[in-house]
Amino acid sequence: MTGTGTGTVVRSATAEDYEVVSGRFATAMMFPFTPTDEKRAVFEPERTLVAESGGEVVGTARALTRTLSVPGGIVPAAHVTGVGVAPTSRRRGVLSALMRRQLDEATEPVAALWASDPAIYRRYGYEYAGTGFAATVDLPRVRPLPVEDPGTLHEITAAEAADLLPPVLAEFQRTRPGVSGRGERHWTARLADPPEARSGGTPRQLVVHRAADGRVDGYAAWRGKSGFDAAGAAAEVELEELVAVDGAAHESLWHHLLTMDLAVRLRYHHLSPGEPVWQRVGNPRALTATWHDTLWLRILDVPGALTRRRYQVPVDVVLDVTDEFTPGNSGRFRLTADADEVHCERTDAAPDLSMRESVLAGVYLGGRGLGEFAGTGRVVEHRAGALAATAAAFGWPVAPGPVEIF
């Protein structure tokens, strides 16, 4: 156990803590919580921290053992979730104690989370590593282009999805940074569809695309919500997830969703930059999108993280990294990479670039550039040309594209 200096003790959770931990998080986030077997199955008590004061649970922080795709590879990543502090225990160091112990105990080279309040997590070295768009489509006006696809679409059940969808997501993860891997228990939780989670919509609909050879190479999960206006039926389509590893599958699935009978609007939260759906419609103005940050990353092991990804062009640079929250992560590191090998090790050589750990987190998935941070003084160049060369190396032709909030 560890203390905060204010009478609060942080300990590891047990399996019996599931409901109180989940309830504390739900209260902090102000949403209802209903325990289910599927949610309980992804609870990892050994990776869950509980802050107690006077015998009461006043804070929690969880981590899920999952993987994350990065440019050219897939890395183990602590998926941080379930972070909450009781309203009566704010400003007492509870969250800082939880974050520090969680970062100290994590064995992965990176941690990832979705930030409810970005200002909070920047204090602990997190930075958003990609952007996305929440889209609203005016279906009567969007005019999808004709589809020439030799494949076919099929509706499937959740039981069938448990066998058919995991290989599609696994293949997709190998091609796009920012995609979280799912083990069997995470798939079980994802495919669960309790009525109380439908927000007035239909049961989840699952559609797969089969290529001409019969292989499933894409799927979409969506639900509808009935509605009427003065002109007649005005239903809405809520797209939960669309994954396609082939252009034809992507085109066919989107055409299916954009031509729903009786529907006037489609919403989707996970459009990534460069999303080709804008190219698949005759009127892109009918597809409006609001920018938002997506995954926030934290580098836990500089050499471990940098050697697990690949680089767009060869690079040889000495990085002076400062990590104020976790000083043991600070230091100078020489990164060398070409098409075949990547090396990163501590060095005493003079630095070419100086930056905080959070800058590395921001550019790690290739969705943001070093030049962006240099423009605000968060990257300092010590050797002429080092910034441009390193920025080119960290770039990636495919933008990060998460497909879920965990």
C-alpha cells in the first residue's frame, strides 16, 4: 500500500471490488452503472488501484491489458480507464497518487486513454496523439456514388460475429496506427447488447462484407432509432463501428449505410483524417464533421517505445527528453533507424533536439508532427536540420484511426 500524506491509502483491488470500483467511476463521470457478466470479465483486479480514506473508496484507476497498433508494428499498451475521484475528495492528491503508482507499475512501453478532461492528464505526461471527427450525414442530400463491388453483404448474429469479426479487426490493426487489439473477453464485452445500453435505439445490427472468394473483409455495427416529422419517416442511424481491410468492402458498407430506407440522418464518432468516405459521395457538404482529439498517449519507456515502431525515412538523432512526473524516464537517447533496423539507447552525446516526454507521446503514432510542437517552443533544435529530418522520420502515410472508446 502507498499513502498520499492526507490519510488516503492506495492499494491493489481484489475481484470483490468490481462493483464498488465501477460504481465510484460511474458516480465521478455522472452516468448510470449496471453490472454485467461481460463487464466483469474485462475487470483486471491486479491492474486496478483503489484509494481509500476512512474505510471508504474515494478513488479508482484501472488498466486493461491490450495491444495498440503503431506505425509499422503493434505494441503492448496499458489501456487506462475507470479513473475517478469522489467529489468530496478532490484537491487532496488522490488522483496524483493513483497516476504515479499506475505509471510505476505498468510494464508496457506506452499507456493510452481517452481523456474526459485533457487538462487533467497533461499534468501526468499524457498528450493526444491523433485527431478524429464526429460526423453527421444528411442522408437525403449526400448522394452516394454508384458501387461496383463483386462482393456481397450479409446480416449476422452476435454469435456469428464472435467468430467472423476478430480476424478482420486483427488484419485492420496491422495496417492502421491507433487501433486497439481485442482478446476474447474484450470481444464478448463489445458484442454484448443489453437493452439498457441502447438509448432508445434498436438492437445492434451487424453486417459483414464478403469478397468474391467468400472471405469476410469488412463489417459494420449500427443501430437505428425510429422518428417521424411532417414529411414522414425520419429515422436516425447510429454507426458504432466500421472496419474494412479492402477498398471494395469499405465502399460497399458505406453505400449500404448511406442509403438506408426511412432514415434521414447518420451519426458516427470515429472518422479519421483522410477518411475516404468523402470521396464516395456526390455531395460531401452533406457530411459535416466536428474535430476532436482521440487517443492520449504516455511514453513509459523511451527506448522500448521508439524501437517498437518504424520510421518513414532513415534517421540518426540524439533526443534530450525531460519527464518531470517520472524522472527515471528522462535522459538523452540516440535513435537510429533505417528500413531494416531500429535502435535506441541512452547516450552522453550532445543533443540534436530537446523536448518533453509528452511531445514524443504526441508524435508517436504519426498523427501529429514535431514541427507543430516546435512552433510553440516545446521542441528545441540544437543541430541545424535535425528538426526537419526527424519530423520526416516520425511521419506516417496512414493517420491514426481508433474505432472504439475503451
